[in-house]
Amino acid sequence: MKRFEPTVLTGMLIGVTAIGASVIFEGIKPGFLWQPTAALVVLGGTLGAVTVRCGVGGLRSLAAATLQLFRKDTSDDDEAMIARLTWLARSAKRDGVAVFEQYAGSSDDALVARGLSLTAEYSEPGAVRAALDAILDHEDQLGRRQATILDSAGGYAPTFGILGAVLGLIHVLRSLDNPSALGTGIATAFVATIYGIALANLLFFPLGARLREQHESRMRRREALAEALVALSAHETPTNIKQRFANHPSFEAANAPLARRL
């Protein structure tokens, strides 16, 4: 089960409020910072660069992963999964390994489906471990790639901010015959730089770091789940399966309260 995670929006709101307050304290009208052309250069340029970097499919995957940052994982999902595995271990003693195949067909989790399918085929625990490691490696690469894309966007945005400032200065230099407008024109030109730096340091870099941390936490839980599936393939007792899950080195420190309950 997941619930709304407010800290991401709260942090952004704090940053935007602080910047807006500093603008007012300096006597600058907030409306002065709204420059559609500068926004188009920075946002459009960054989006284009990211699209070149990862493609449209990568953008969709990144958007889905970023939305997950606004939802907080709870231990209920972990408890439900380990409860299912222990139930399957008990059911297999009564009804045979066919229960593994039935549950594998209905599971939308590739890791669980693969582990149970191999268990139903009486595969050796070592073979199960190797197959699950391959799935985990793929998931790990995908998760790290999404965080890297956000880091790349954080590098592109300030560069396009500088490009927007240069374009603005070119426009200003074409108006040298009107010295009274030079100050305002130069100030307007540098708004694009503000957009680029603000987006990079208030949005892209923090979201990338947050996404990376969330991914690492998820992978710890996935590794613990894989360990429990290997124990299931070795036909260990439900109690041992619970302990494998709860005492996994990569999982125990991250979710100690759940480990104690198990």
C-alpha cells in the first residue's frame, strides 16, 4: 500500500517561496521574472536534450518513476508478499508444487512469477538464484538510468539558461541607440539564467537524488524477496522463509520494524 508523500512538494514550495521573498525584498516586481521567451528556451531546450538522451519511451518511464516519488511505500506490501510466500509453502506440502505454477500465472511481478515457475519445475536453488539475479540486474539498471536522466537534465538546464541570456543580450545590443532601455534589457536577458539554475538545483538534481535513494531502498526489498523465493525453491519451512526475508543483510537495516514483527 502507498500513501501520498508530501515532502517533495513541501520542499519545492519552500524553495520557490524563499526565492520569491528574496525578489520582493530586493524591490523587484515578481511579474518581471515572468519571461515566456526565456522559459521557452530553457524548458524547450532541456526537454529536447533529454529526449535525445533517452527517447520518448525513456521520457514516459521517467515520468512514471518520478510520480512514484509522491507516494510513500509502506511495509504492508512487504508483509503481504511474505505472507503469500509462506502460505504457498504450506499449501505446497498439501497440494503439491502445482500451487506455485497457478500463483505464478496470476502474478504481475516478474520476479515472483519467474521464481515460482522455476520452483514448480523443480529447478535447483542455484538456478533459481541465477534467474532472479538476472531480473534484479535489469531492474537495477533501469532504475539507475532514470536517476541519471534527471541528473543530465540538471546539467542541460543551466546551459540553456546561458543560451537564453546570450540571445537576450543579442537583442539588447541591437538597441544601442536607446541607452535608457539597456539596463532593463540586460536584466531581462539574465532571467533565462535564473530559470536554468533554479530548475537544475530546485527540481532536477533533488528529484534525481531522491529517485536514486528510492530505487536503492526498493532494490534492497527486492533482493530480500529474491532470497525468500530461493528459500521457497529449496522447500524450506515457512518459518525459515520468513527469517530469510526479515534477516537479509540488505533489508534488515532498512526495515528493522518489519523484521521484528516477522
